[in-house]
Amino acid sequence: MSRYLFYFLFISYLQNVMGYSQLCDNKTRSCTTQILGHDYTEDSCQLEYFKPDSPACRAMDFAPISPNDHIGGVSLKPYSLQYEHVTSLGTFYTVNHTVLNITFSNIKWKTMKFRFQFSKQKNSDNHCRNIVISNNVTINDQSMFYYDCYWPISDGNPNGQSHILDFEATDDVVVNRGQYYFNIPTPQMLSPSATINEWKPFIYIEILTDKMKLHVVPPPSHLKVTSYEITVFRECDKETLCTADDLVANTTIKLKNNLQEVTYETSMLKKSGSYYYVVTVIHDACNSETGDCQYMESPRIRITNEVQPLSICIASITALIVATLFAYYIALRVMRRYCCTEYKSPPAYELPSPPKILVVYSPVNRLHAECVASFITYLRSEYGFELMYEGDISSTSHADPFIWASESYRIATHIMYIVGPAEETNLYNNIYDKPIITAHRDVDNIVLAMIKANRNGKSQKDIINIFFEHSSGQLPIETRHDKAFFLLKDWQKLISYLSQNMLPKKQIMRTEKGKCFIEDLSRAKKLLSIKQDDVVIRCEKNWNEKKVLL
């Protein structure tokens, strides 16, 4: 019996030596040797112990996410460890456990507290530690510290054991904060004997202030992995009202070697939702297009774009100030208009704006095109109408027929289609009477297409057809049912229609020549007009003088 008891105690001691280091004891231990070396006292570095799932560990608070440039290096790497368990009968069996190793490199801090916890059940299975280095110690930039005392329990589902690692480093000046999201891999995935078709990468996501960084741990040296295909998805949930996850980003990164981590940064996405990464292992023995390559999913990261209260407060105050100033401005305008008589001015004589007429015609016949140009020139100079036709395209900055047609159609109040001669009259035998070959072709067809597309729109145009005496061609179907004017017979009707029955004086004043004419008439009327009584008196005086003379 004593022999079995000795054997049991020996096995227990052996498994503790194999599984734990001194830092994993259930009490506060010195970490001087691991970080500073043998030249310092034991109290120069202390690893503070927290009981698993204790209130102190659950209540450990961390600062908001901030830039962590002064932390140094903090990396995660899991490995599989064989742990020997002894039964009550004295027999033992081996179980593979997943062990998480945290490597702190290039240490720049004096205190480092960290906590492992489940992402979904944050009040259970918490693991906390706090590393405190004396302020009197100068730390070497090459210093490193390995911590591998966290043995999470894996249920065999690599995508179901989502964890969060929170850590916060402080020195004499600044506080740096970090946060990692990762899934616990199974020991089978980490086995050194895993083949290329069995191995899956370990990935973890680093949360920064304005972006997320994906870390992919290097593959084992005996596996020939060529690249990683990295895909970012937005998960479909009740809020998004979708049927499949949205593809946000996709890239392929080739591996330079099997020694360095692969990282991929993603800016914080503007649309709220749950995002996750999928890392697919690419090698010669699989085809990513057929889906037979191994892949690993990251935990879901919830992104919320909530407006901060401070931003709302600033925006509200700014809007209130602007609204107050605008109301004050309106009040001053009203007071000046109705109360302050010295600011009142007689109403100005304003002419209604002339119609904007878009002229459309087929420039196939040279003689017809010349008539259209003369007609437009006359209307512009004598009546002050604003006419737009394809001859204006060359004077624009872009010289683009489509842009000109779109802009002209948008601002036009009237569209005037001038009917040309029949098609058979365009067949000439004389080379000097050939049709016009212009760089701006099909402008009429572009405008007609716009008329057809906007026929039932909100902004209706006044469309008219103009017939010259030689206009024997057919009307296009787009304007066939609109008003028609036959020139020169309907000239007065056309001018009255375009002028909107404006009084002759206002119509004349639309041109510079007309303004000069009206001004001359007004000045002559003012200077030459006299009262009728004065005329009668002068006539009587002249008559009396004539009588005396007789």
C-alpha cells in the first residue's frame, strides 16, 4: 500500500513539474528572474495572483481603448501540452490541453494587468494577473516575459470558444490599453503531427482606436502553406434584414516564411453590425474555389456607430446659435421694411425674364440650317429672347453635345422644333449643295429622346413646331401633337405666344435697341409736352396782336 502511495505522490509531483511553472502557483510570486535577470532582488518584479472567477478579477477595470505604441510587443500563441492525470487506482492517462502563451517583448511599462474571459459569459471563468515592476529598475529594451498559465477548456468547437484578452500597461506618464478577440483552438489543431489538410491557423483580432488588426500565427515549419485568403463579412442579423452575410473585403496575402505573423488591418466600418474574419489556408493540395481548403473564423466583433453625447451637445449649441442669429437677421429686415421709413425705397421697375427657348432641328440640309441660324439671330437681337441651339456648343468650355443638350433641356422653358424639307430634297447632285457635315451629330435626336423620357415628368416644357415655307418634312413623333406655327403667316401669333401676351412697351425694352428707343421717347415726352391751357392763352394773345395790327 505504501508503495502505491509513493507512486501516486511521485506521479503528482511529476505532472506538476511538467504542467506548471513557478509563476502558475496560486499565490503572488516574484518575476524578477524572468524579466530582469539575476542582478535584482526578488521584490523588483511581482506577479500578483487573483483567484479564478473572483469578484476582484471580474471587477478589474480598464481604461477606454487608446493608442498602444508605448506598450511594446504583446503577442498570443497557443500550443498543445500533454497532461498526465492519475486515477484513484494509481493508473494514469494523458490528456492534451490547449495552453495560451502571452509573450511580452520590448517592455516599456512598469505595471501590466490583464484578464482572460469568455466573450459571451463575462462573469464566469475569468483569469487575471497583475505584473508590477519597481520604479527604481531600468528595463532593457530586449527584455521579454512569457506567461503560459492559462489553460482554457476547449469543447472541440474552434468557432464556439470566443475569448477576450484585456490588458493595460502604465508607466510614469501614460496609460496604454489593448484588447484581443480570439477563439480557443482544439489541441488536435495544434498537434505537431497535424497534416496540411488537418491544420487550422490560430487568429486573433486586435482592437485599436480607429481600426482592427487581424493577426495570423505562423504555420508549423513542416507545412508548406503558400498564402492566406482573408475575407471580412458583416453578419446578417435581425437589424440588417438580409438573407446572407455581406462581403465587406477580400484579399490574398502570400507568405514570405513560416516564422513571422501575418497581419491585415481594417478601418472601423461606418455601418453598425457584427463583423468577422475568415482565414482560408491556401496550399498546393487544395483548391479554394471548390471549398476544400481548411479555414478559420474569428469571433464576431460588434461595431456600433453611436453618436457621442459630447458631439450631440456641441452640434445642438451650434445649431441654436445659428438659428438665433438667423432670427435676429429676419427681425431686422422686417423692422427696416415696415418701421423705418428712411430706408424705404420706391419699388423698382422689373421686367419679367424672357423665355428660354431650346431650338431643335435637323441640320442635314444646308439651306435649311442657314435659315434657322438667321431666324435665331433675328429673334435674339429684335425681341430679346434667350435661344439655345447647337451652334452654341463650340463656344462652351467642354464642347460636349450631350452635356450641352442636358443642361439646355434642364433650364429651358420652351422647346421649338423647326421642321425641315423632305428627305428627298437632301439628295444633291451639286457638290456645293451637299448637306452640312458638323462635328455635333445627332443633337436633335438627343433632345427628342429627352422629350420622350420626360413627357410624363413633373417639369413640363412648352413644345411648339415651326414650319417655314419650305418645310415639307415630317414631324417627329415626340412633337407631333404639339402646337404649330406657320411662318410668316403666324408671325404675330408666335411672338405673342413667346412673349406671353406682354405689353408692347415691355416687349420692346427687352433689347438694348428697344431700351434706347423707349428712353428717347420718355425724354422727348418730358421735355416737349406742355399744358393745354398754355396753348390756348398763347393762341389768344397771338390773335389779339393780329387784330390790333389790322
